[in-house]
Amino acid sequence: MSKYFSYELQHIDKYTGARAGVFHTPHGDILTPVYMPVGTQATVKGVLPKDLKEAGSSIILANTYHLYERPSDEIVKEAGGLHKFMNWEGPILTDSGGFQVFSLAKLNKITDDGVYFNSSIDGKKHFFTPEKAIEIQENLGADIIMAFDQCSEYGYTREQAEAAMERTSKWLERCVAAKTRADQALFPIVQGNFYGDLRLESLRRCKEYATDGIAIGGLSVGEPKHLMYEMLDVIRYELPEDKPRYLMGVGSPDCLIEGVKRGVDMFDCVLATRIARNGTAFTSQGKIVARNGKYKQDFSPIDGQCGCYCCKNYTKAYLRHLINVGEMLSAMLLSLHNITFLHKLMADMRAAIFADSLNDFAKEFYARYGG
């Protein structure tokens, strides 16, 4: 690792192989395993930075593609970088923009040089290359940045998946060559779709460049969950032991547990805030939909075992009222609750790892929550 980053592996659960550690970064330490809230547009929707910190957030994400389009990475750089621009003192991770380019924009052409596409906002033509992705992320100034990759969809043929994996490998080499900032950790991304041998080959190539950490992409893209777990099982024992391992785009409680059991350290997902905006909350007894009529006269908190601001001060009846009259406070309170819930889940798993009891924890959690 560089002088700016180091990973300290503190304990491995002797029954599952789950890991507890500390990832040291220029903007603070990250206790792992960790859930990272997503701030796509340089803000976690509906949650103040001070409330994120109080809820237990140690690192948040921002999105390269969206910030490149608005307000532009140059403006963020002029503002002093993302940390100053969004008033977040802790670590920040930016993705490469690759997933958004392939999923949101209207693609014109994918070539070995890069990707031609039209903006999802104004239709303007753009050309994204590995070098461009690194340039944007260096302007944004996040602590952890991602290599530009081709995320292959669930359902790709082997030939398609192999072509995407090969292109991702070549793009990784170009990202490494383009990187100039020593105070940013570049994570390569393991691809290979749902073909175990391709996953292992991609991982083999990524490990050479996994100086500070490694990411696992192309999972949680519409496949059955058991396939995601199978792919994690394929690569888990070949992943670097002395580097943090990041599973991209995963954030449901069951997937977090199963990922941690398979040796993953870092996770991110928009699910917590997205379902909150639809009136849904994670609780220790499973998900509840607060807009449902049965909560009209329910004056208990969303989760009696939660100590977040929402649960300490408001009832299901009040939240249902806010949802039904269209008040934004409902989304704010439920977003804060859901993020707090996931942080507590990760902290509880971390404690269970130190006690070599993650299997027992998972069994008890599923018995209450379902799954």
C-alpha cells in the first residue's frame, strides 16, 4: 500500500472467514465491514452530513458520471474538491462512471478506445475513456477511486462476458498509467459476469494492480441472489488478504450478511434511501411499509430497538400521515432510520466476527427479520 493508505486485518471469524479490520485513509479510519451510504449528486438524499456522521457513517460515495455532467468536475475542483464542496470531512469514494454510462446514457458505440454516448440530460455527445474517468476523479478528489470498467449485464453470453472482461483488463492498465495523484487509492474492478473461470481470470489480472484495495463489480445486476453468492464463493479464497475488498452496489440486509460471511469488507447501495422515499423501513422484525392503513393509529416507533432520531421521536402513525400528505419529512426521517439500521447491522456483525459467532448472529437475525 501507499503511504496514504493501509489496511489492518484485526480478526477473521474462524467459522466463516468473515473479516474485521481498519482501512486507514487520508480523511479518517474506516472500520470494516462497512456499509457506505450513496450520495450520487454529492449528497445523500434527504440526510444532513451531521446526521450521517451521528448515524455512524464513516465514508460515503459520490458518482463520477453525474458530477461530470452537473455541475462538472472542473467546478468541484475549483471549489476545493468534493470534501469541501459537499462539506464532508470523512473519506469519500467515487465510482468510475462506467455503470451509469452503460445503464443511463444512450450508447452510440463501445470501442476498445472508450465509449461514445449521448447524455441522459441534454442528449449532448460525449466520449468516455479510462483516462477521462481518472481525470474526472482526480478533479473530484475522492480518497478512493475506481477503474473504468465495462459492466456486463446478467444474461450475457460467455462470448460477450469474455469480451467485456478483456476490455476491462485493458482499460485498467490505462487507468493505472493515467493516475497521477498518490493521495487517491485506485481500486481495480473484478468482472467476468456469471462465469466462474472468467471471474478468476479477471481477479488474477486485477491483483497485480490492487495496490490499496480491490472491487467486485457486475453483481447485483438482476440475477438471482444465489448466483451472486456462487460467484463470491468462486473468488473468495483468491482475493488479496491484506487489502480491503469492496462489493459494489449491494445493500439489502441479507446480502450484506452473506457478503460479509464470504469475506467482503465494503458495500454500498442506494436501497436504504430509495425505499425510504417510498415509505418503507428496515426494522429488526423485517421491512414495514409505513404508508399502510394498519399504521393509522399505531403510536409506536418504527423500530423499538432502534435509537435513531426518527425512532426516538416519531410514531408510525405520524410517518404514515407525512407520507400520505406528501411531506418530504417522511423520506428524510425514514432515510436516516434505514441508514442507521444498516450501520448498526454492520457494527453488530463486526462484534460477532471478533467473537467468532457470525453464523449464530446470522441465524438469529434471519429468524427475526426473515430470509
